[in-house]
Amino acid sequence: MNRKPIGEILVESYGLAREKLEEAIEIQKSKPGRLGEILVSLKAVPEESVARALCDQLGLTYLDEVAVEKVDPDLVKDIPINFAKQFFVLPIERVDGSCRVLVADPLDLAALDGVAAILKARVGAVVSTKQKVTDAINAVYDKRARQAESVMDDLEEANLDDIAHELEEPEDLLDASDEAPIIRLVNSLFAQAVKERASDIHIEPFEKEIVVRFRIDGVLYEIIKPPKRFQASIISRVKIMAGLNIAEKRLPQDGRIRIKIAGKDIDVRVSVIPTAHGERVVMRLLDKTGVLLNMSDLGLMDEKLSGMRELIHKSHGIILVTGPTGSGKTTTLYAALTEINSPDLNILTVEDPIEYQIKGIGQMQVSPKIGLTFATGLRSFLRQDPDVILVGEIRDLETAEIAIQASLTGHLVFSTLHTNDSATSLTRLVDMGVQPFLVASSLVGILAQRLVRTVCPECREPYVPSDAEIGQIGLRRETIPRPGFIYRPKGCPKCLSTGYTGRSGIYEMMLIDEEIQALILKNADSNTIKRAAQAKGMLTLREDGAQKVSRGMTTIEEVMRVTQEDIQ
């Protein structure tokens, strides 16, 4: 029987663009591999669509949800977890003397034969995506994953407040050493933080209470208030997990925790400082399994996206990304590096810390304790024959001067600064002590950015704004697409009743042309430089935010929250 090619199935039934199929076929000629995998890597089609198309082609069943609680424990006890994870296979049930096996790749007959040999039974494949198969394997095999899931079940019924209030006074003072409830509480905090996409966990002691807050999409939300008497036990538990000195309560300490929750590898950076009412803990959560964004996923639109792509493909010069802490600067730089990363480029980074590993790029983490700073790391890089260098942050004159010298000797340098807008970055470098002619000759572009929460597509509600509202962000009614409404948040279970889900960037891009260079050489102030750039078409952060409001991506309140009043 002649089977229809999977590419044709994807075009006809799953919305794959014909030109993307042809692009993937060309790539396949020079780089052998499965066509479906190439299409997924190009983001031309989701992995789920490829799996469904494969089922259509082979006459198999696609499993959208895996009922892990119904998996027969006797089936999996003889299958090593390493084997299951390596080949993405999981036997799930016996049917009429044969065994149904969940697989990500039904064409991997060797893996299916291996399962058949271990179980001494005929096997039949049912298909799902790699992520869903991995999640099912973790839920069935990994004891810690099962514990995390049971914690999440408890949380759905009782929530963290109830768990915190289970911590009653011990009947006897000797019982105070039993910290099992404390361990459960801390584990529950991590589990709920991951579930709710929190980037930070704050444990804050006050005179008569402790407050735990999560930062979700850049905004802090109060989660629970555990009893004050358990403050020392909670802080000690976190410090033990982070490998910190629990006896030292007078000095700041920094540490790291690696945890695994439902198959996700989470890296936690822990900061502990002493305050008037005890030690305060802030934990930054980084999902090591997170997917790096592409340039087109950042929220750069139209001319800004093409302009940024033009900048990152230059042979030399400095590209700065500016903004306050937590504004997505590192994500933007990683997306840029990922786009230009190729075997013919030597790309090196010096970071504090390394947040994501990028295949094919040399990454070094600073360590001030042993004298490895941005400046010393950057200086050593110049002996490593680099084409592109990323410096995590320009913090001082020494780092700035080495970065400029690197750019002037034929290297492309990416870095960040903590400034409010693009024009201020130029004067900040001069204030550091860099000569204006060096700034003018080395910089090629500056991208200032902020993150705004995107309005939840499930519950957002349209409304027609008043003239006063749209006037706040400089939006004109005629620029709002028909029928003339924008959106405001409402709140639903999917967005945890916040009205927002996820974040996107708003940007201000300044290209350093001859006019801007002349102003830098004249030591012009940042306002003069900004007005000159605006006259040449540069959109400010607030103007870019206004465009995203008019397109229904975010709200007026969000843009107002993250932008300062533009100087006219």
C-alpha cells in the first residue's frame, strides 16, 4: 500500500505552509534527519501535529492525555527508567494478550522490539509527543515526581494557607525538632511556584508575621502567611537545601538549589540577608528545560525586528540592550546569539550567572572571589580568536574600555547596561570615563526594553476606551483597528484570576548613524540625542507599547506601569 508522504499530510490537514515544507526538504538533503523533526526545529509546525500526521500515515492512535494512574505497575517494573527515557517508550496496559506501548516515535522498531522482549508479549504502539511521554514516564517512575504531583493535588483542595496552618504548637518542646511539616511546606512552595510560572519566591519576616510572595509575570502576589514561630525552621530548611551556613545569621549569603518537579529541572538561586526581624530570603527560579526564544518570539515588530537582525549580523561593533533588572535583557541577547549561532562563528560569553546553556557557544561564569570579573574574562577572550562576544553587563570603565577595543579590532560585542532608555546609555558610558569619540566609533545600536504582561486571550473583554485613556499613552483613535475597541483584563482560572498570562517586550531601538555620532562627539545631553532619534522615526517605549495596546496584546495600565513619561 502506498502511503501519502507525511509532508503532504501536514500541508493538507495541519496547516503547514508549502514553502516551509520545501525549505525543510532542502535542509534534509544536506543534513539528513526526519522531515518531521526538521519542521519542528524550524517552528513550522508543532510537534503534536507531526505526531498526529504520523498516526494518520500509519493508521495508529494518537493519545492526547495519558491516564498515568491507570498504568499497570506490573508492566513497568521490568522496564529500566533509563531505557524508557532514552527511547521515549512506556507500556501502559494489556489488551487481549498483547501490550499497548506509549511511544513518541512509532518508527523506532528496535525500541518496541526491546519492550516486547522484556515483557515477553506482542506490543502495539499508541503515539504521543516526546514531552507527554516524558511526563508520563516521570509520573510513573520517579518517586519525587509522584510526591510533587500529590502535593499539587493537596494544594488544589486545601491550598498553601491550609498547609501552613497545619503547623500547630508542638505538644512537647522535644517535638520541635520534628521538621517534616516544614519540609512539606517548603516543597509545596516550590511546587506551586513552578505550577504558577513564578520567577521568584520571597520569604519576608516582619515583627509579628512571615509573608511569602510569588513574582508572576513581573508582579508580586501574596501567597501565604505562615505562623511567625516557624520562621527559623523555614529559613533553616531553605539554607540547608542551598548548602548555606545555618548558624550564620548576621551576614548575607548566596547559594543554589537544584530541584526536580514533575520532570522539570529547576535551578534556584538563593539570596539570604539579615533584616531587623530575621533573615529575608529571595529565590530566583530558572527552568533549565525552558526553551530559548527566537528573535521573532520576543515581541519585536516590523522595522524593529528587521533592524535588530541587521545589527546582529554585522562583523563588528557594540550592540547594547538596556533596561532595569528583570526587563528581559538576557533573554533578548540569548535569542540574538541563537539566531546567529553557526559552526563558522566562534561565539564566547562571560555571564553572571549562566542562565541557559547554548549548544555550540563557549560560556564562562564570573567569580569575583577568585578575581574572575567581566573585565578579566573579556580580556582573556581576546586571545581565544572570537568572532562574537557577549559580556553580561558593562559595570565599570575597565570593562567598557576592553569591550570598545574588542569592537574596534573586528569583533561583534553584545552587552547590557542598566539605564532607562537608549539615549541615556550613551551619556552613561561617557560618565563612566569613556572618551566620546570611542563611544561614537564603536556603538552600532542600542535597544531599550521593558516587559509588559499580555492580556489573557481566554477571558479578555473588549471595550471602547475614552479619549483621556488613550491620550495617556499617546494613542490616536484612528490608529486603533476597527471596530475601534481595545481589551482589558477580566480574570479566569487559566490566568489565575489575574487577567494576564505571559509577557512580551516593548522596545525603543536607536541606530547610531552619522547624526547621532556627531551629537555624541559634541557631548550632547541625552534629551537632545533622543529628540534627534525621534525626528528620524525612532519610537519610544511608550509609543511601541501603544502599538501593542492597539493590536490587543496588552493594556493601557500595563504600558503606563512599566514606562516613564516620555520627555518631549
